[in-house]
Amino acid sequence: MPSFLAPRARAILIFPTFIFFLSPAYANDDALPPVIVTATRVPTPADEVASSVTLITSGEIEAKQERTLPEILQDVPGLNLVQTGGPGTTSAVFIRGTNAFHTKVLIDGIDVSDPSSVDGSFDFSQLLASDIDRVEVLRGPQSGLYGSDAIGGVINIITKTGKGPAQFTASAEAGSFATFNQTAGMSGSSDRFNYNFDVAHYHTGADPVTPSDLVPPGRSIHDNEYDNKTISTKLGANLTDNLDVGLVARYVTTDLLSTNDDLSGSESLLSDSDNHELFTRGTVHLTSFNGVLDQTVGLAYTDYRRRYLDPNTLPLEPNLYDGDRIKGDWQGNIKLAEGQTLTLGAEHQLDQIDDNTPVTAQMNNTAGFIQLQSAFGERFFNTLSLRDDDNNKFGSKATYRIAPAVLFPETDTKLKASFGTGYKAPTLDELFDNYPTLDFFANPNLKPETSVGYDAGFEQNLFKKSVQFGSTWFHNDIKNLIDYNEAGTSYANIDKATTYGFENFIIYKPWKILTLRVDYTFTIAEDDTLHEELIRRPKNKASLNATWQATDRLSLSGTVLYVGNSIDSNRDFTVLRMTETGYTTANIAAEYALTDTVSAFGRITNLLDRHYEYPIGFEEPGFGAFAGLKTKF
């Protein structure tokens, strides 16, 4: 288990985010407003959504030339990204005062959390960005719709759908840290069939990660090496005018050579981590009674196969972690009347692990939910959801959420608020995985972690939306947190935490071709048991994003990110409560269309070459320059 994840529930965080990320295209007053899916599980105009959501589009990802999901998420307000070094190393996000494993992560409706990991979380570092169409980051307790894990929020990744004539894309990029990346894709639609195929290869061979002061004199320092190959597809077919079927699939295989945490030896040793992930889901979608009833049935499969070889452990045998999930779901949307939509849903999920401890265990969960989405004229909107989960290990858990919004067209003002509950089920590892050689044992009597949270805020548009700004206050109370017991021999529900803060944003669009955006998040996160500041929760975070279509062929973008000081521990947690110094980084990117089908692009990361550790004991990459070509025809 990476030492970065060792603190367990001590790592609870808070985030003050509220910001709607509007694409530059949406800042035009005659453009259609963006649509949000995750907040209600039904496509809804953003103006009618009361929940705090950040929408990131494929256009924004391409303009900033972001290659991995951690790069996409690093400047999202209310979200703190922590990655143990360069690409491919363990990455986690902390949303609004919650822990890294308090975020539900979906890819095209598939729950991609890892059943075989200690805390059941998703490692964001393994997801490449080439086929992502949009990312929606929904903040606040969301278990009323999404069940377990959604204490902090939901991150929903939606991949590209083929449309129009057949289109072929390809790109190649090289640069610092022995980077060499390639992508290729084909998409389109014909009559009743649509398709998208994507292949991506990401490689870095010289990522400096280990600080020199941690290595004994005379011992060489090896850089990390990471390789990721991803194949994905999304297929759809309209069998009739009101019946369609779909299939999505993604296979990821990665290999990471990284400096081992045991830095005291005289020889340079590298750990080897192999990762294989398969995510797939089939759907059948039917509309009936002239669109009054809209139903979707889905069946998803998630499979993880991980191998970790520690060269300092004898006998020299790899640790194997195998976990899979089968999930069936049904959702029906009923239009009761104008502005009144009732959503019903049912799910059944089976998680199981099979690793080399040896432990084989499984857990199943059956759930049902109901949501009423209401619009009263063009001013008042409300969403009320209720859900009940029945787990065969800890019984029933009921959750809820209410989220009203009021619009004032006369002043182009929006007031919004939400109140809801969340929970996180104990993992299979926490319930069943014993480590007798370490005198550490699972606890089959653990209860779910729970939370109650609320927020309230406003959004204001001025001068035909050339200026937009807003602020949101939020508060979370989290209880029954799972941590080590006093003896350090097992887990127990012993912790609680309080998080609160606010999020602010300003968007300024002086011209149609230029968009500027500033975000600021203030966070207070406290452990109510120890009365201490939670680790890896910076109080201050700010970012500046700029996009400029300089000419018809030249586009430019830039990002400045500031993350303030926080509390952390050293690399192996032998020294606690250290001050983690904040950092400021700047990235720029440019693309120039050489012809109608070929473009040249380049980017610089960490423009000021800031040297910093985040978290402590793991160096982040310094100045990097990259360039390449891409084609679309």
C-alpha cells in the first residue's frame, strides 16, 4: 500500500467551491446555455441546476493540451489534487472537506472505483484524456442519487460520441522527461449507427520524483518511468425510432517503475507496478407514450488486475490485487406535467476481491431511488431525491437531497442552495483482509461513514454575460469515520470532522475571442476528535485561466495555479504534522493550423520552473516543453 494513503480517515478535507465552469462559447449571450447531467441524472439547463457543478468540455481540454485526468482536475475549484510525483503515480482528489475515497467516479455510467484497493478509491492517474468529451464535477453530498462514496461529490466523465461523416484523427507529441505520446481515432455515424474508436499511448521515461536529501550519499537516484496504453470505444444503434442500444468499453494497461519508499539501502531499487483495468457497459434505451416515459436499462462490468513488486521484500514475490464489480441498473423518467419530471431508479451491485493474502470476499448492494424535478414558470426550480441502499454486510441506509434555485431575469441573478446527506460503505479490505504478520486485522463490524452537508450561493451576470461572478458558502459534518483503533491493530468508526468555506469566481470576456477566469477557494477542515487541522487541505487555492483565439489559425491559452500552505507528514509518516509549503505554477499552450487538416501545437508546463514537493517527500516535475502535430480528416 502506498504510504501516501496510510493516514486513512485522518485525511479528511474541506472545500469551498462553487463555480460554474462555462466554456468560452457559452459566454456569448445568444449561445445556448450548457446542459448538466450529473446533478439530476437528467439533462438539465445549467441555469436551472442548484447544485455546485464545474463543467469541463473537450474544447477546453484541447486548448490547454491536457493529457491526463489529473491535469484536467488540478485547477478545478473546491478540489485539491495530490499526486505522488510525476505521471502514473498515485493520484487522489479531495472535494469539500471529504477524503480521497469520498468521491464517486463514473465513466459513461460505470462505477470505476477499485474494489481491491484498501479504501476503494479510484486512481485518477491512469485515465488519459484523448477520448473525453466532458467532465462534470458535482460537489456536496450526493448519496441521495448515487449511494455510497458520494459524500464529497461525484466526478462524471463522459466520452465522445461519433456523429456525422467518418472522421479520422491522429497526433504525436514529444518533449521533456523523455515524453512520447501518440493517439489515433475514428468516429462518425451512418443511418442508425454511430461509433467512436480511440487508441492512446502515453510514455514518460525520466520523471524526477525523489528528493536528493532522502537518499544516502553515494547512492544514485533513478527517475520514474511510466507507460500507458488505452483502447476505448463507444457504439450506438437506433433499432427503431424509439429504441436504441449502446455499448462502451475501455481497456487500460500501465507499467510504472518508481523509486521505492525504502530509501535507506546502499543500492538503487525500483518498484514495479503493473495495472490492468477493464470497464464496459451495455444499455438499452426506450421512449414510450410520445416521450412521456423514458427508460434505460444498463449492465456494467469493472475489472482490476494489479501487480506490485517491492524489491526490498524477501522472498521477492509480487503482491497481486484482483477486484471486479457487476452492476445492473434501471432508470425511468416520467413527465408528470409541464415542468414536473419524476425519476425512478433501481440498482443491484456485486463487488468481490481475490488477492494473494489469501482473501476472497464479496459484498452486494441493492438500491432504489426516487427524484422529483420541478420547474415553476421560469423563476423557481427544485430537485428532491430520496434513496435507500440495502447492503448484505451492514443493512439499510437511507439518504436524501433537496436543491432549490431561484432566477431573477430582470437582473440576470441566480440564488441557489442545497441540503443533503451522504455515506461511504466500508471496503472489502477493511471488512475482511487480515495481515497477521503485521498484527493487523480487519473489522467485519464496521459501519458506514456518514455526512450531512449544505451550501448556499449566488451567480450574477452583467453586460450581456460579458461579466459573470458568484460565490457559494458550504458546510459539512462528517461522522463515523473509519480510522485505526487506539491499539493500531484494526479499524474502527472513531473519527468525525467538520469542514466549511466558500468558493468564488469571476469570468470576464472583453471580446468574443478572449476569455479570462479567476477562481478562489477558501477552506477550513478540522478533525473534531483530535481538534487538529486535517492534512493535505490547503486553506487557500486560486487559479487564473485565459483563452485567446488570436487569429483564425492561432489559439493560445494560459493557466496560473496557486495552492497555499497545508499540514502534511513526511514520505513514510514517521514524522507527523509538518508544514507543507504551497506552490505557484504556470502553464501555457499554443496551436497553429498549418492547413485545414494539419495543426502544430506546443505547450510549456511549470513555466517558472518551480521546485516543490506535493505531497512532502515527492518532487513534482519542473520546467517541461512539448511539441507535436495532429491531423483530422
